[in-house]
Amino acid sequence: MKKSIFILFVLFGFALSAQNTKVEVLKEFLKGTLQLDVAAIDLGQPIFSINKLASVKADKVIDLTKENVAEVLAEAKSYSACIITVGVHTIVKVTDFEDCSPSGAWGTCMPMGKGYIQKAGVLNEASDYLKNIIGRPGSQERKVFLFK
């Protein structure tokens, strides 16, 4: 019985450690753009918490659609940072507006980005053109957060 309780505590500790690591990864990723308060982050859905915080802290927030993507990306060039989230599972920072790849689905050239996609509770790093990170246009909510 004591071994079972001990094993349960060890497993709980590992799970909690993994959640804290996820927040630390995102904190480092957003460093210089958005200050994360670790205590205010939902450990299960950190990107949801980032969406809420960024909505308040960003200089401009835009819903990204196929119809406005070219205009939004052109405007984003005049800001120091452009963060895009997809639902509560993907976050990406545009890293290079000049290096872009044409997208038939989006109807414009999509720049390079780096970010994280959360699947099964694990953050998977992604570094690619935006079209390959944020997916095809559709009904998922995509938010653009622009910071001066």
C-alpha cells in the first residue's frame, strides 16, 4: 500500500513538473514580447491563458481570416512582434516576413514563423512557413496580436 501511494506521488510530481516546463517554454518563447505571470497561466491550457493576456496587452488584436490575411500581414510588418494563435492549441511568432511561401489556400505569401502546437498535452515545437503551422483557413479561431 505504501509503495502504491509513493508511486502515485511520484507520477503526480512528474505530471506537475511537465506542466510547469510547458509554461517555462512559453515564457521563454514570449520573452521580450509578452510578460507571463506563471501563477495566472492555466497549466492544462496555457495557450488559452496567453490568448486572454495578449488580448489585453497587445497594441492591436485582429481576427485572422482568409479575406484579411494579406492586409493583416502587411500591417504586421510595422510592429516589432506578431503573435498568432489558433484556438487554444497553437501559438506562433512571425520570424521573417521577407522569407515567405505562396499559399493557394490562404491566397497570399505566408511568412516564416516559429511556435508550438499542443497535442495530447505536449507542446511540439514548429518552425516553418505560417501556412504549415496554422493550417488551412476554416472555422477555427485565429487571433493576431501585434506588439510595438
